[in-house]
Amino acid sequence: MRFQGEKCVRGWLVLALAVAAGAGCFFLGLKTLWSGALASTEVIPPGTALLIRLARPFNSENAKLGERFAASLVASLPVKGTAVIPPGTRVEGRCIAVRKGEGKDRPGYLRLALSGLRDSQGHLWPIETTTVSLWGKMHSRPASMENGEVAKPPAAANPEPVSETPDERREAVVTPQEILTFVLLKSAVSVGGR
């Protein structure tokens, strides 16, 4: 009886070793495939300029702190090396500071940063960039005269009523027609697709 019990234990031991060896080969194969995929990617060096266009208008009146925005890459300008991100690559960013315009002397303000690049499969590759700050326009102040009086503008022949339009609210606005430039602060992986 003892001999048959040893055979059973050896059988289980051989089976366990075979399963462990198979699992090891499987994970080694996965690791080889994964490292091959990483080896084929290119690294974008810090200092590379990313020129982008937003997908939709963004303004200080409606934006929220932390709000994400979508954009597309117009061009990338590497400082060294040849790794380039293809034009049209989808870009993600976020609003890191915002203030609505308040009155004539306090224009709206936006500060934006890029947070990631999307590859053709939709994966987000995180990036760290400089920020872009945008200010709304201030109403021009009248020039003061030497004696402290405020100079009056010349009277118009046909004065028009003054109405405040959204543009005159002096919000910071970015439209899809504008190109914004951000610079990579850390190396990034090239996404290689749209």
C-alpha cells in the first residue's frame, strides 16, 4: 500500500510541476510580447512643443475648475531626436485655474494644461506640460490730464447707445480657430496613431 501512495504523491507532484512550468512559459511569452511592443515605441523628449486646437470654444464665463477639454494636435516640434507625434492626434487637457470677468477692471482668466494623448485604440498616455494663461480684455481707461482731471473723449456726431455684449464682458475665450502652444516638461511615449 505504501508504494501506491508514493506513486500518487509523485503523480500529483509531476502534475503540479507541469502546470507551474506551463504557467511560467505563458507569462514569459506575455512578457516578451509586451517588452517587444514597448521597444517599438518612441520617446518624445522634454522641451517638445505641442501646437493644438481645441475641439470646441472654451471660456472663463462657463468653465469649471478641473473641467476637461478635447483638442487635436496641429504639430509637434521636437527639440532633439526624431520622435514626432502625428498631426491629428487627439489630446486631452484640463482647466487648472478659472475666474469669471467682474466689471470693467477685472477681466476673466483661464489657465489650461494638457494631461494626455490618445492613441488610435483610445488609450490615454499621460503627459505633463507647461500651462497656457489667457486673460479677457480690460476696458480701456481714459487718459488722465496733468491736473488730475479725466480727459473726455471727443463727442461723436451721432452717438450710439452703449449696450454690453458678451464680448464686452471681457471673458477669456479660446476658439477652435486659435492655436495654443504647450511644452512637454517630462518625456512622453509616442502614440503613433490618430
